[in-house]
Amino acid sequence: MKIDPSLNPAPPISGDARPAQTQVNQRAQTDQTEVRLSARAAELAQMESQLASIPMVDRARVESIKETIASGQYAINSGNIASSLLDSVKEMLHAAK
């Protein structure tokens, strides 16, 4: 692709052509829209905030498992691990088809 040297570049925009920042801010403050949510939307928002307060990890369960491991009483069932691993691979293979 070649640039045509006979074309003149556009002149730069002067400061007068741009709106002043204060004008933009004033316009944003005067243009307000009222939004009303339905009762269902408000209920969903409340549920969302309640879910956000629930921890993702059950700390009591984690501590219990840590104590069991530390005391040497944690039994690893390799059969269950192998079975679950095979199930997840089968699931991934079926999802890929």
C-alpha cells in the first residue's frame, strides 16, 4: 500500500473546537435518568449480597482434615481417586465429541 504524497494531512484540531471538561461535567450532572428495579430484581440483588458473604471454603472442614492428616489418621482410598479420575476423563472425552 502506498501513501499518496499529494494528499495534505488534516489540520490539527484547535483547543476551541474541543468541549471544555467543565462543560462535559455539567452536562453529565444535569442529564440524570431514574431507574426502578422490579421487586424480583431487588430480591435477586439481596440474594447476591447474601451469597457474597458466604465463604467459598468451609474452614471448619479444612481444619478437621488438616488435623486428621497431622495425626496420621487420614486414610487415602486410591480406588476412589482412580475411579473419580477415570470418570472425569470419560466426561471430558464425551464433551469433546
